[in-house]
Amino acid sequence: MISSAVKAAVLALALSVQVDAAQYLLVDDFSGPNFYNNFDFITVNDPTGGFVDYQTQAAALSKGLIGYNPTAKRSYMGVDSAKVLSPIQSATNRGRASIRIESKKKYTRGMFIADLYHVPQQACGVWPAFWTVSHDNYPRWGEIDILENINENSQSLHVLHTDHSSVCTIPGNRLGVRQTSVTSSYNCDDTATTGPFGTTQSVNQGCGSTTTGNGNYGSSFNANGGGIIAMEWTTKFIKMWTFPPSAVPANIKSGKPDTSTWGTPSFTTEGGNCIINDHFKEHNIVFDTTFCGNYAGQDYFWQQTSCYKNNPTKYAKCADYVAANPAAFQQAYWIINSVKVYQWQF
């Protein structure tokens, strides 16, 4: 007869093995010639008010704005960089032709790893982003901006947007103790104008931080030969990392991501005051490149650009510049090796 002590030891061992076996397992791999089959092409007027004409898949293909390189096994997604436009928007002139794609599948939690070879390069008026969002009564179930910025800025932003159903703030960490990026806003409430620690912030700003160092965004990211952008979303936190090709963790390459080996994240909610499950669920994965809009085209930000400062009369508004200078956006394209989604399983 097996003693109770032996039974307890066997049970403990079994539980230990079960815990050790828990890991992120691949659930979706968006890559190869069928990359775009996993996404819907969004063609509505830009929700952010951009000077942009989002294309259908057929139109994008016919105009050479999307494509697939079978040799390199990479997907391309660009913008029109040839046509001079009127800056006045109308039903027949929504703006510069571009792409916005959203995953057909929705996700709640997981590890999202984008292997990118090229991201849109910084330029006056451009606003590219790789992000996840719930459209269910936005911003009720949140938005996670993984890589984005505007105009000529050379670093990436990591930003969360929530509603005001309950408090959601991130740590006021300016010294890189918990993360390597520098916090610029703390209150994730999309409608908030007042943040913790006596700070103020703009409506729709959300909470976020700016990356530091080289190779995180735009031309410096591309000069490195691209890299890996990763976001981990659990019941307890949201974290993000950027890795150049030379520093991609081996467990990402092997398809068994283990964040405990990745070092300090670029962004984290740990140490803040946010119940993740109360604010984030059912997200689509989104890639887009828009122009101007309520961020890049906002007077405050537009007037900080060299394009405005060098000719404030000719380019008084963002759309004036974007319409007249198509060649400025020849580098405003994405080249995507893959997007992989892992979820935690025992």
C-alpha cells in the first residue's frame, strides 16, 4: 500500500511537471503568400481624421501598394508616392492612397511577435502604427499601440488607451528602473486631461512612453535590417520589447518564446494601478499608415516639423504638404516577414 507521504510527493512532482510544461504555444502564423488572407482591408473614412484614402485589396494590388516577394518571403504594404493631390478633402479626394489592415481574428491576451524588415520612415505628415484594438464601444475594451509615431520623430511610442470605467495608470518611471523607455503620460483613460503625480495630459493621449537608443523606429530600425517587435499581454500586465536582428532571443527563433530571458522590457504596466482584465479584451491586430489626422496634423505637432518651419505659408496645414509632396513618402512602407501569435497553454 502506498503511504500518504508518498502519494503527496508523487502529486507534488506531477504538479511541478505540469507547471514546467506550461508555455506559450503558437496559435497563428501570418506569413508567406497568404499573409493578406488573414486580414480585412479597412476602407472607411479614417477614424482618426487623416488625409488618407484607404484602399481595397484589389485596388491596392492593382496600384502596387501591396505585394509578396516569394524569394525573400516578405509581404509589402506601401502608400502612393507619385500623385500630386489637392489638399482639400472631398468624396472624390479623401487623401493619399494607403492601406489599413485588421486581423480577421480577435484575441484576448497572448504573445504577439512581429518580425519586420522595414517600417515606414519618418517624414512630415506620416503616421504609421502597429497596434491592437477592440472596436466594441471604443475605448471600452482598450487599445494597445505597440509601434507608432508621427512626422519626423525618430523613436517609437508605446501607448495604452482605456475608458474611465475604472482607474488604469502605469508607473511613473522616468529612470528606467522597470522599463527602458521614458514615461510621458500615466493615466490611460482616453478622455483624461489630468494624470497622477500632478501631471496634465491631452484628451486622447492615453498612457505611454517613448523608446530610447538606436534601432527602435523609422530609419534607424531599417538601417539595422529590421527587427522583432513583441508585446506580451497577460491577466496581470502588458509588456513590450524591440530586438535588432543581432539580439533576437534564441527562444523566439525556436518558436518557444520565454520572456523571463529577455531582460528589461521597453514598456510595462507592472507597478502601476491597472486591472488588465477590466480594460482589454477581444482585440484585432492592425497595421496602417495614415497622414495628418488628429495627431500628426494637429497644429501643435505639425508646427514643430521642419516642413512647416521652413515654409509656414505654403505648408500651413499638414495636408498642404502631404498633398503636394508625394516623393516624400517613398520610404513610408512596411515589409513584414511574419506576425505570430502565441497563447499560454498547459
